[in-house]
Amino acid sequence: MNYSNTTANGKSPAADIFNIYIFAVESVGERDVLVIYHQGDFYAIDVRCYHSGGPLQEGDIEDFDGRTCIVCPWHKYKITLAEGEGLYQAVDPSVKPLKPTWCSKGIKQRVHTVTVSNEDVFLTLNDSPGPIDSDYYQTEKYRNTFLKEGQKKTK
């Protein structure tokens, strides 16, 4: 992957000026990865939401409790870009007044490593052992089901 619109320090001048984010979906081997450039940093995560396979490239980037997250467009699940952690708000009903706090569901979305060198952006897949919830949407079984459903809808 090579993004020629980045400078030597990996920053896109237009994105810095307007404080916007840029999405790119890359297929690397058998994995579809969403690469995001947001506020001067690159992130890479599996493209489909761990919960129900929602297309994260259509999600919004928001901060929750000081953590940068992508919000799934289908069910509004919040996923931290740096760790792939699922976040939710909880309320302790025994504490008055009620005060929601952000809590973690644990690591749910596989994140990958993005490095910048000499104006080139490189993606290294996370091959850590053990399943992560988003892995399901990278399987042949899911892809076959997804493609079959997509073909039915277009007929």
C-alpha cells in the first residue's frame, strides 16, 4: 500500500488543515482491512464490525472518554481505533444521581500495524494467536454467505 498524498512524516497536509479523516479499504491476503488516517495518526482494523459485520468504512469517528473510536453504522457499537476494544456506557443504579461511565467489553476488533517510511505507508497484519470476535467476518464461510445474499438482493 502506498499513499502518495502523505508527507515524509506520514501526515496528509489536507487532512491536517481540515482535521478530517481518510478511509481506505485494503485486501491483504484473505483479510479486508480498513486503514484510517485521523488527526495525524494512522490506524488499521478489520473492515467489518465484530458484532454483526457492519461496514466500518461507513462509520463515524468520535471520541468517548478521551479514546478515539469508530462507531458502527448499523448498531452504533463503539470500537477504539488503537486497541480494538468494545466500549459501552454503564450506570450503577445504587449510586445517585445516576452517572454513566464508559466500560470495556475487552478486545473485540482485530487491529493491525501501520508504519510510515519515506512517504510510504505499510500495513502489517496482526497475526497474534487466539480468536478475536471480528475474525468471523474474515472467514470463507462468512464471505460465501455474504456473497450469496448479495447476489439474491441484486436479482
